[in-house]
Amino acid sequence: MRLDKFLKVSRIIKRRTVANDACDADHVKVNGRPAKASYDVKVGDLLEIAFGERALKVRVLDVRDYTAKADAANLYEVIS
């Protein structure tokens, strides 16, 4: 699954266009490297998302095309 779609489906970022813009601005890293929106997310990947002064690190636990809002947090594990 594309990185921008995963960020939207997991509800880390609310809209796919915003996720796409964040990737273009190098605010998203996968396994320590800046990633494009088209990166293919795999289970076990370590994502780092910069939200201004704050940064969020998560590990991908599952990749699904669709998930209910209540189950979205089960797709990843927050590291810091």
C-alpha cells in the first residue's frame, strides 16, 4: 500500500492530500530515510512523521485497504 494511503487509512493524517504534501516536504521518514508518497509500506516499517515541533514514531503492524475508525489504531504501534 502507498505511504500516503496508509497514513490516511490509519488516521495518523486525516486526508490523503495532506499526507502527500507531508511526504513531498520531507516530513515523513521510513526506516530513517525520507520517503515519497508512493513508497510501498510493509509490516515492520518504522515511520517518523514530523508535526511542526512534535515528531511521532510508529511501527507498522498491519496493512489494510480499509479499516473502521475504532480499529485504525491497531494498524500501528506508537514508539514515541
